[in-house]
Amino acid sequence: MLQVTRIRDEKDKVLAGLRKRNLKEADLLIEAALDHDKERRRKQVFRDEASAELNVLSAKIGGLMKEGKKVEAEELRATISGKKEAIKSLEEEVKQEEARLQEVLYKIPNVPAEKVPAGQGADDNLNVHQHGALPSLPPDALPHWELIKKYDIIDFDLGVKISGAGFPVYKGKGAKLQRALINFFLDEAAGQNYREMQPPIVVNEASGYGTGQLPDKEGQMYFINADGLYLIPTAEVPITNLYRDLILEERDLPIRNVGYTPCFRREAGSWGAHVRGLNRLHQFDKVEIVQVRKPEESYAALDEMCAYVQGLLEKLELPYRKLLLCGGDMGFNSAMTYDFEVFSGAQQRWLEVSSVSNFETFQANRLRLRYKNKEGKMELLHTLNGSALALPRIVAAILENNQTAEGIRIPKILQPYTRFDRID
């Protein structure tokens, strides 16, 4: 959530940034926020002036009683009683205006960083780095949804029987490959000084608001009505919310966490060939890295996290490209995002497997996550997160790119985890 002080002090800069997102209602939202802020501050002045006057009048009562002026003192008490009611009414008006302001602020997305290009959508993203030769497969190469049937390693029909579409059952070497990837990702993160966390996979409403999934993405989240809880769309939500309502000391920073969780997304309205097989699921596994940094360090941290993801993909021997997302393709909360895509040989298309984002103070403002700097001043922190990595499309690319006449070759880095070198 943007700070209203930033909107007030940097209105033109904020609007210029939001225009990169093609947000049609940007001007209306910013003006509404400023109007509610102005009215809130005006009412706060009235309340504060009335409170100051009340304190002066209250102090006079003791003097009147000492002077034996009981009648005047009682009259003053009656006046004070009326002013207390007026102050109570003013306080309620201030709260109402604060709620109106908050409601508008929740609708305003983060301002893209200066480096973020303008653009309408995915076609305007910038390919800033590409690595690895694209696989050359024989004409009879199979897409992963055929390979999983051939080798009986993932079963979508069983998932439909148990739960519904988008909930696959992993079997035999398919299940072992999943577990191998999870353990590999967690071990690699530990080697880079990420502290492993195992958070809950359901969160309350406050957590959803804290990281910005609510009120923006409630339609994409599974909701448990009886308990008022949401199944998590990513480990980012519970891990970042570990620090909600905290004031950290400088010695506590930086925070570097990693966590494995299943993730749940309704993906309402998704259909077509581009979502076949593992390309888009309602439940999937993912390892997430999260950092909390001082503002002046966050973009160096973003580069470091991107380099880490690149290292994982290179160890898995997967060709990939790194994209700087344009304003029109960025998530609601992000100030800058890099997407990583691997090339899927049999599908002949790029598949997104990771997003690494810097949210600057957008989440921290919602979370009220601050620290005391060297001068003892309270300052909002920056939060970052990245998929490292999401498993379904990684598995799809491994299966497709490594298919041979003898079976599917397992990347060397994973063989100590799988304890087999081939799916056959």
C-alpha cells in the first residue's frame, strides 16, 4: 500500500509511474486519496483543538473549587461534558475518514520503479538475459502430458476422481522427482544463508491484506468459509507475515528466509492448450525465497536473488531467459519484477517458472514492518520474494527436454536426490 505522504508529496511522480501500468482510474484514485486525506487532517485539527480547549477548561475547575465558586465549577463541568461528547463525535468522524482513505489506498497498485518500461502486456517485456542452447528433439518427441502417461509417473485422472481437475497425483518416480527437486532447492537455499521456515498453508484475512493478496486477488484464492481462512497461493504470504506489526533493530537485518509449501490457486477462467498438463494447476509445490532489507540495499538484493535463480536453472541444465516485466504486466504489489522462463522442447514454447520481485515499502506499509535506523528513527523496510522454484513447469521442461529412446534422463545435479538417473 502506498503511503499517503508519498502521494501527497510526489503526486506527479506517482501518477507518472501508475501510467506505466495503464491504470485508467489512476487520476481518480489519487485525487480521492488526497481528498480523504485532506478531510481527515482537517477533522483531526478540530479534534485536537477541542481536546486542547477541554484540557484548559478542566484545569480551571480545581481553581474554582478552591475559591469556593461551586456554581461556576458545576456550570463548567456541564460545558466540559458537552465538549467531551463533541470530541467523541469528532473522533468517530476521523475514524470514518481514515477508513475511507484506507479503502481507496487498497485499490492503488504499487508505483513501478524508474527502470521498469511502460507497456501493455507480455509482448512489451524486455528480454535482458538468455542462457543455454534450445533443445533439438526428434519429430516424434512427446509433450509432457503424453510422457507422464507413457511412464506412469503423474496421473490427472486419479486427481479428478479424488479432488477435481488441476489436482494431479504423482506416482513412483514422478513423486520421487518432486521430492528430489524440493530437497535440492532447499539445500541450495541453505547454502546461500537462507533460513528454512515451514509455515502454515492457511492464512487469516489480516495476512492476506498484509502482503496484498486482499482485496486484489480474493477471486483466485480458496476460502474456508467456516473458519474465515484462505489456502495460500504462495509461501510468500505466511513467511512475510511472520514480520507483521514488528519493529526490528538494525542488527536483525537482513532477513533471508526460504520455505517449501504446497500452493493453491483457483485459476478461474483458465482454459486452452496453454494450460494443458502441468502448465497450470490448482495445487502445486513451490520453494519460495523471501528477504527483508533496508531500503538502500533492496535493489542489490533483487539482483542477488535473480542470480541465485539463474544458478538453479543452470544446474538443472535448462535453457532459460530473464525478462524485465513492463508496467502493464506487473503484479499489483510489485515495484519491479523479473520473470524467468524455461524452454519446453516438445511444446516449443517458453514456460514461466519464477518471478522475483521487489515490493519496496508497499507490503511493509500494510504490515507495519519497520526498523530503527542508526539515528533511532523509524523507517519502513523493503520486502522481496522469488520463486526458487515452482515445480510443475520445471518438471514439464525436464521431462520434455531430456526424453530419449531409452527413457527420460535425470539432470546430474538431481541424481543424488532421486537415486536414479533415468525414468524408463
